Amino acid sequence: MRARRILCCLTLFCLFTTVSFGQPPGGSRETQPLEAPIPSTLEKLKESGRLHSRLRSFAPRLNGQEKPQPKLAEFETHIKPVLSNFCVDCHGPDSEEGNLRIDTLNPDLLHGKDVAWWLEVLAAVSKGEMPPEDGEELSDHDRALLVEWLTSEIQTASTVRRAEQVHSSFRRLTRYETNYALQDLLGLPYDFARDLPPDPSSEDGFQNSSETLSMSAIQFAAYRELSSNALQKAIVHGEKPTPIYWDISMQDAAAIDFRKQDQQIKNLEKQFKDDPEPLAKRLKNARATPRDTYYLDLTSGQTASEEWAYYGAQYARKPTDKMPTDSPAESNVVAVIPPRKRLIVELGDTIPEEGTLRVRVRAARKSVENPRLPSLRLEFGWQASNDSYAAVHVGGPDKIIEATPDHPQFYEWEVPLSEVQPRNSVRHINKLGDLPSPSEFIKLVNSSISAADVQIDHVSVSANVYKQWPPASHSRIFIESENKSDESVYAREVLANFMPQAWRREITDAEIAQKLKLFTTIRPQCDDFEQAMTEVLATVLSSPQFLYVSHAGALASDAQNAPNYNLATRLAIFLWCSIPDAELLKLASEGKLGDPAVLNAQVDRMLADPRSRRFSEQFVRQWLGMQLLDYLNVDRKTYPQFDPALKEAMLEEPVAFFHEVLQNNHSVLDFIHADYTLANERLATHYGINDVYGNDFRRVELEPKHQRGGLLTQAGLLAMNSDGKDSHPLKRGIWVLKSLLNDPPPPPPAAVPIIDLADPEIAKLTLKQRIENHRDQAACKSCHAKIDPWGIAFENFDAVGRWRTQVGGKPVDASSLLFNKQELNGIDGLKRFLLEDRQDQFTQAIVHKLTTYGLGRPLNFGDRASVDQIAAELRQKGDGLATAIKLIVASDLFQSE
């Protein structure tokens, strides 16, 4: 495990080269800082740090003409004496600190078994961690000798070992890849993989690793059932269902509540007819504008609270088979929905199980003077009894209501009913009006954070809606043909169209014949042709040819183009988390995808496609470990302002920020610091940023006073690395080392003492002082000295990522010293250090993570030279994120899997 952990950190060490990376003889920047003054801004530091990058002058070691040999003579003459003088006392026959005996390590890195230990030696020497403070100081000359020899030998050994090793990314599709593949294949935006178990994560944190993606017999049965269910949603039988409609004007909807208000006023006038003062007061309250959703008569100004109760189905609307007009007359009565309030439209118990539910709402913002645009969200739900209730967000993103009261507009949602879960379980069991109630409703929610009301005057709902019959999902499987009357011929045509898309390659006649044989066998047992083909196509989708990311080898009828088909699949899985589209498959069939210019153009096309958002979401969540935020339990007493809207925004910001960097090919150094972020109103409010309105995420420029920029200061990432009540320097430090620098610390040893908060003296200490006290214990010092300083730099951020300058009435102390005595002064100091001294390490780390994800397997020592080459080219070409993707795709690593 120790060796495995070291190998996970391979890309760190390329930072400290001498000859090959152009480092001057004086050692690393970490041990010998620049004498020039620090630039005034972090943005300037990006450029000055880039100019000092050692990777910019990197050149591959091997020319491919001579078989490389280990430099053993150089080791004996120059390296061994240095190790003997400075290292053997602690790592020799008399003492083996850290279980390392350096005098017995095999200096042949090309063929020996001690590469992992040599990597650890290089890391310790390069970062100034060894020799220790109390040992004899290593001269700059000797340090340069060690680093140069080790770097050169490691680079050569990595290249040699890759050439000698067999690499494979053979694995099944992940849960999310299966879902996206079915969406793209069937043309339906459904959550097909909802019922599949979650995928495990590898040691690197990725769910698409070949190490973890095996398949059991139980899983195979689940995939078989999933395939059948997906096809049944795509394929229809019989005649087109009859649509049903609900057409509701707010004038009609408000009638019952206006009557209730009129009756209430009459009762008050009767009750207090002899007492005018209390009557006036109560009438004023009865006629006051309600705080919740209410109806407003635009002519008279009368208002009445919108009331709804589930029992008795008194608010349920009856459907009709008459199609409503597209432009109903405008009503004098509107429903006004204040922020975070809702309007319920009850539709009874006749909403079908399948088909599309189309909801059209004529709406406007209530005020034109208010610059804030409200948002409207659609939910579907039901309430059967007091303790049986559900409401789920449906129909996609919230609608931004830009229309004015004088010119209201229709806003439309389309909801696939087969995807709505849960449905009311007593439908078709109880009668409408009974208890538990079988009725269902739609809910229109003003999801705005700020004060911006929505007014609605008309709601139109249609069920069993199909734009065409059969629907497009059916027609893309059962293609047009003159041979539809000849089932065996037509079945062959359907298979010949469907199978190459599903299996991502050309199909042999034998493979089609096998499926036709199955069709012939089961056809007599099926009601119609479509039912029989559904069963046959389900076997196509439950085949390893669909479920596994495999090589299109000898089985393909066009074996010559197999590498092109393999490349098309890897490319689609990487950038779209899905299967290749028609253009990629066409280029593969023509043998053109391997052409560098064609491949580069395809990467551009794929990154510009909306499906690339899948890559951003999946990579970011796995790279940064954002499942921690999914399950974060924040102490609501300490942070009462932490609400679902804020958590939702926290989850979105890292993904939106990454996608912005990707789409604009911004520098990967923007992940360390940027003068912009992506935020909505709720998140901007949390950050203290003004004039950001609405729920949609947009680019927001940052100023120094905001104390934000890059991933390090994003609230969600800070919150997930807290304990929900206070900051957690240890979690935050480990996260930086593991996720951003690819330098994960070792796991804690057994029987580590804990901080005893029962001790009154310890309880008085600040969090930083408690950590320092804990670090002073012998069992904890070696690890915590490498972790704590990184986490303490975040102490100005509380458990939910808010900026703070005091804790418990005391000023926050966010200063710390790294193991090599480098000072970090808060988050600004951490960013400055990373941008000045660790740009290369971070660049190599992000390349390592992207490559691991792109290959779908862990990287090993044999991959190191290729990763170094990609990182060097990235630095030389300006550090763009999209550039990094292109370099990975063009690399031997990606193309030779």
C-alpha cells in the first residue's frame, strides 16, 4: 500500500528537475526563493511563476534509437558518496527510520524493484524535507546532483517500463455512462439507470476505474432488466392515445376563495355591527394583502388568500377532451406568488402513467420597477393524507420570468410522466373525494431568493401529448422501409441500423444472423413485431459489446478500422460520458479519425457540444470528492442561513466554474486563483457580492475585498471539508494535498491520540493552538507537520465557507509554516506560494487527474514519462484546460490503450 501511494504521486516529482527541466544548479525554488519582489496581484503572479517554470524547457530523454542503460557508474562515482555522507546514518544498517534503508536500494531504476523508494527519496530531497533540521546540511551542489540523477533515471525508467508493460482499460460502463449512452441511443432524456447500484470509487477517487468496474451475475441481471425497461419506454404499441386537457383561468380558480372572503366579511359585519372600531380593524386585516400566494383582481384591487386543502378533492379540476386555445383571453384576476411561495393546481386522478405532460403558464413579473427577475419552478406532487405527501421538481431548469404585466407571456414545461416518481399509490384504488385522496397536482413555485413576485393569469395542462406518432424514439429504432410487411427482412434492417450504434463498430453478418435466429424463435410467443424486436434488442443492450468499454477487434467486419472505432469510443466516453455519435462512427469507418488534424477538429466539436457538460460534471465531482458535500450535515443552530438553495448553489459552482474554464480554454491556474467565478443570487449573497439577481448561474467578476477566486475559496468545497459546525484544518489540508497537488499524505498510524476536549486547559485553546498541541505529540508530528499548515491557511473561512476575521472574540490566526519553513499567511499567502513555487506541481497534478479519468484506469510508473510530456507541452502552450484535453487525446497514452 505504501508503494502504491507513492506511485499515485508520480507527477509531483517532475517539478524538481535540473538539466532536463532547465533548473539552475542552486536547487528548487522552494529551497531558494527568488530575490525579486512579489508582484502586487495574484494575476501577475501567474505570469511570473509561469516564466520560471521548469516544465517549459522540458525535453524527452529518449530518441528511440538506442536501448537506454542505467547510469550505474555515475551513481557509484557521484551519488552514492552523497547518500553515504548524509542519509545512511538515519536510513542504514544502524537505523531504518521510515522503514527505509537507503544503502541497500537497487540503483538500477530501469530494471530494479526499488523505484517506489527512489521516488520517495527524490520527493524528500527536492522539497527540502531531508536531511532533517538536526542533520548535516546538504549543499546546493550535492542536492542538485541527487535531483538531477534521480530525475533523469526516473524519466528513462518510466519510458522503458511502459514499452515493456501491457495496459488495459477494459471495464464495464459506469452507472452514469450507461444512462447517458441509453439517452443518446434512444433519444430520450430519461434517468434510465436510476435503480442501478452506485459505482465504487478507486483510490484516486474516480468511479470509471477499470480496477473497480467488474460485473457480478446479480448486476448483469439488473442491466438486462434495465435494457428491457429502457426499450419499452422508447417503443410504443397500438394507436395514439387520446389527449386530455385542463384549462384554468385564475378568475375561475379564484372564485371559491373570493366567495370565502366575501362570506368572512359578511360574518364580521354581522358580528361587530354595533362595535365599529373593532369592525374596522378586523375588516382591514381581512382585506390586507396576504403574505402567502393570493389572488388579485386587477380592476378592483381586491385580494384573497389562495387556499388549498387535499381532502374532499374540492379544488380538483376536471379534465376535458377539448383542446384549449393557444391564446386564451386575458383575465382580470391573477394569482400572485411571492418569493419561495407556491400555487397549487390540482388535476384529479386521471393523469396517465406515460406520455408527456405539457404545462403552459401565462405569467409576468409583478413589478417593472424591480430590477430583479423572478424564477418559476414546476413541481409535481400529491397529498393522500396528513402524513402521506410528496412533491418533486420536474420539467428541467426554472423559468426566468422576464415578461412585464402589460405583456405577459406563456412559459412551457414538458414532463415525461414515466419519469415522475413517486406517484400517488392510491390512484385507481380510491375514488376522487375519498380519503386517502387519489388526486395529484402541479405546483408552481416562485423559486426567487430576493423580493420579486410572479403573477399568473392562466394555466393550461395537457396529458398524453405526442408531437408525432409513433414518437421519434420509436421511429429511430423502427426505421422507414419498403420491407415492413416482410418481418424477417425488416427485422434484419432494424438490427443492421441499431447494432452498429449500440456496439460502436461495424457488425458482422454472423452477429446479425444470431439475433435473427432469436427473433424467429420468440416471434410466435409475442403479440406483435415490436414486442418481439424489443426482446431481441434488449439482448443487444445487455451484451458485453454494449456494456463494456472494449476493443473492436477481430469480430468486427472491418477489422482494419478497429483502432479507429476504439478511439471513437474512448473519445466519446471521455468527453461525453456516452457512445460515439454518427459523425464519429462515420470517420472511424473511413479510417480518418486517427488523422491528427481530424482528431483535433473532433475534440473541438465535442467540447462545443452541450454534452461536454457531462464531462465537466462527472470529472469535477469525482476529482474534488464532492460526494462529501452531498451528505454534509450542517449544524442549523450555528448556521440558520444554510438552506437547500445555498447547498444547491454550492454543488453547482465548482462544476459551472470548471466548464467556464473549459469552454474558454482559460488557464488551469485559474483553479488556484481567478478574478471571476460562476454564481447565482443565493451564492452571491453568501459571498457578500451585490447586484447579482436570479437563480441562474452567470460569470461574476470578483474584487479583492470579496476574498474569493479559484477552487480554494469556493464555499461548497470549504464546507464539505468541515465538520458542519466549525472549520477543519486537517480535512482541508488533506484535500489540498490529495486533490489539487496529487501528493496525498499517508494514512494515520494506529492508536493515534485524540484531542481531549474534556481537558479544561485544551478547551480554552483556539483551534489552531489545539492542532499545534496535538502535533507536538511524537506519534503525530511527522504527518501533521506536512498536513496542518495547508489547512490552517483556510482558517478565515468558517464551516459553511463564509469569510471571518474573528472566532470567539479572538482574531483569526491563519498563518503557518510548511515543513521546509516556507511561511503561508492565510489564503492569500497559500495562493501566492502555489502560484510562485508550485505551478508545475499543480499542472502535473491536474494532467495526472485528467489522464486517469480519460483512460479509465489508475496510472502507474510506466505512464509517468508520458504524463510529464503532456504537462510540459501544456505549460509551453499556455496552460489552457481545453489544450490539456487535446494533448491527452493526442498522446500515445490515450491512443494506444
